[in-house]
Amino acid sequence: MNVDFKGYNENVATFIADNTVEAGKFVVMDDNCSVKAASEDDELFGYCVGVRDGYAAVQLSGYVEAPVSGDVDLGIVGIAAASATTVAASETASAHKVIYVTEDVIGFIL
């Protein structure tokens, strides 16, 4: 049996998306009901799982795996965007449950 966290407490909602949003990117709020791609040091609002006709399906909770920049510890750790597709440890960002870390990939609960 393999360990798998995908699907755990997953919650997805639809938002208006600007032209920077793509599936596989972290997003932040842009305007009322609208999201844009995250930038360095942004707090993580959600993870885009799909875009169609100007709307984005954004995962707001649950397990996410993403490329990681720098060292991140396991446990409850502050995580922020390093780019729209990469995360990094942050002293000032909200804490997330980090349950998997390699040199290149992190697995955490939004």
C-alpha cells in the first residue's frame, strides 16, 4: 500500500481569473471575486487546478505538491510564494502543515 494525501479535505471554488492565472499556479486575490497569479513573498490564497473562459477553479484547502525553493522543515511552517509555481519558507507567512519535503518538492496542506 502506498501513502497518498491527494483528495484530503480538498475544497475548490470558481473565481474570475486575470490573464496571469494558469492551472498549476498559486493565486492571490486581485479584486472582488477575482484572482491573479501569486508573486514572490505573497501569502498563498489557493492553487489553480483549471482555467476556462476567464474563470479559474481554485483549490482553497487540501493537499498540494509543488516545487520548493530553499530549505523547508517538516511540521507547521510558514510558507509563501517564491513565484507563481514555487513556494518557500517564510518567517512572516501563514503556517501550513508540511508533511513531505525533498530537495525539489514539498507536500503540504493549504
